[in-house]
Amino acid sequence: MNLSRALGKHRPRVEGDREREILEETLAILSEVGYDRLTMDAVATRAKASKATLYRRWSSKANLVLDALTQSKGPHTFADTGSLRGDLQTAFCGMGGLTDPDTVAVFSSVLTAIARDPEFAEQFRQQFVEEKSRLSREVWERARQRGELRDDVDLDLLAPALAGIVLHRVFVMGQLPDEDLITRVIDQIILPAALRPELVAGIPSIPKD
């Protein structure tokens, strides 16, 4: 057997706390410089690891970044508050939601890669966006089971609408989201479009400036 292969075979795997440390440093660098300027060398230096160690675990920069994104902080399920309004507020205003500056910074850092790298974009959608979409869909399915939704609601259209509206304000208008903005979008746009007519009257009124 080739000596280097034999030695490599017995090198420790990158896992557990060490893996989490490397992924956290990857996210930190990603937020600072963006996907295009992130390098395996930079991650290795920041994480105090050799580049060979990284490549034994992740075959490319894209794989490393995607793994870091999927393992990043955020809930793996959204709390059931008893109402669609409460569920949406909890999901989008909590840790890992759109009021979390780290979440917005990381998403911003991969925008160019999504636009320019079809392979990365496809993996990003499969490994990161689909999981977020699944969690969001659970919120809407609970609302349907509670009888809150109109019968003709198109969840494929409406479920992503809140994130779409907020991210438009972030990346096009340059307005960082806060809990007040997200609540106003929920109360003035999402709930009137989603709820049964008899429930719309119960939406809390929004104070006028």
C-alpha cells in the first residue's frame, strides 16, 4: 500500500467540536468578505488547521460553505404558538430569522455566487433553501389544520411572500429589518391575504405614525 495513503487512512477525521469550530470560522469569514473572496487558505488560517485537513473533509470551497450554512444557528422546528400570526412572528423574528444580523449578512455574502455559479446555486437551494422552506411550510400547514386559512389560498405562492418582501427591502432598498417591520408586513399584507374573512377583523391594528 502507498505510504502516504496508509498514513492518510489513519489520520483523525474532522468531526465533533473541531468540525463545528471550522464551520463557525467559515461563516465568520463569509460574512466579512463574501463567498467570492473566501478561500480555503483563509479558513485554514483562522481555524488553525492545515488546508489538507479541510480538503479531507470538504472537497471544495462550495461544499465547505454549504455545510457551514446548513449547520448554522437557527431552529430545526418553529414553535406552535396557536396562531399563524404568532408562528410567523416567532419564526422570522427569532434567532436565525430575518431580524438576526448574522442571517442577513450570510445570505448577502452568497448572492453573487447564486447568480454566477449554477452548480453552487443548485446545491444552495437543495441543502439550505429547501430546509427553510420545509420549516415555513409546517407553519402554514398548522394554520390550515387550525382552520385559519381561506380554502383558496395558494401556499406555494404565499408561503415565501413574507421573506420575499423583507429581503427586497434589505437588498434593493437598503433597509435592515426589525421586529416592527416584519410585524407590519404580517398584519397588513400576509394575514389579510391568507385568513378566512371572519378572522381578518381580529388582526391587531397598526399604530399610525
